[in-house]
Amino acid sequence: MLNSSSWVVVGLDNGGNCNSATVLDGLGRFLVDRLVESPSRVREGPDVAIEALAGALDHVLGITGLRGSRCAQSALGRRGPPAPTV
């Protein structure tokens, strides 16, 4: 069983141009000192965009030297629906 010192949470933000990622440990400490950005590729279709998002997760975990099995949770942010026009 994972305890708070052995698991991490990955935060991902899927944007129109880039994916941003960060990692926090179980005690809420950031394990990277910046948002790690990579192309989102959303304009190439959903399959490509999902692969790019999975790549962003793998990349940020690689920067920390951690394996995906330590990731207890991920949080995904994305653009909401457009505001209605009046």
C-alpha cells in the first residue's frame, strides 16, 4: 500500500497550443520548479491529442525520475465551453 511519502499527483492542463504538467508528492510539495510544457496537438484530432497528453504525463514523471506506478491520482484541466454570445 502506498503512503503519503511514496505516491504523487500529476496535474495536467490541456490547452489549445500546449499541455502543461506538474507533479506534487503526497505531502503537497511540488517536485518540479516550473510547469513543464509540450505541444498539445489538439488541432490534429482527438487521438493525436490524447497521445500528446499521455506523453506529457510520461515526460513530467521522467523529469522527476519517478515511475507511473507511483502516480496515485491525476488532475486534468481543459478549456470549458465557449461563452454564449448575446
